[in-house]
Amino acid sequence: MSIKNGGPAFPHNTVYPDNAFEEHSGLSMRDYFAAKAMQSFFSKNEVYHLSNWNFEAIAKYAYVAADAMLAEREKSND
């Protein structure tokens, strides 16, 4: 099963003076949502000792949250 990435989060195009053209897709929406979710884990007011952090679990749950946001986003676009 392929996970939909939601498309590009911040796409932009660059046109150079010689009319050369480049497309830049930037982050996927999935990566952007995961980064925002991960940021919330680290922004809690509680102070944790770094050795107690389970970074693999935080990354996993950030993508779980991102996938849930993409699923909700898909529903609202129907």
C-alpha cells in the first residue's frame, strides 16, 4: 500500500533571466504535517532529560498524526 503524501507543501517555480525554468516541489504535505506534529512533542512545557526521549517513537507518532491529518483533509475535499 502506498501512502499518499498530500502533494507538495510549498511548491514554487523559478524563472531565470535567460527564461530557463525550474520547478521545485519542496516538502510533501505529509513531511510538513509530521514536522509540525513532532514540533508539538518537543514544545511541551515539561522538561525532560534528553536520555529519556524515544526519538524513534516520536518520529513514528509524528507520521501517524500526519497520516491522520491527510486522511481528514482528503475527506473534506470530497
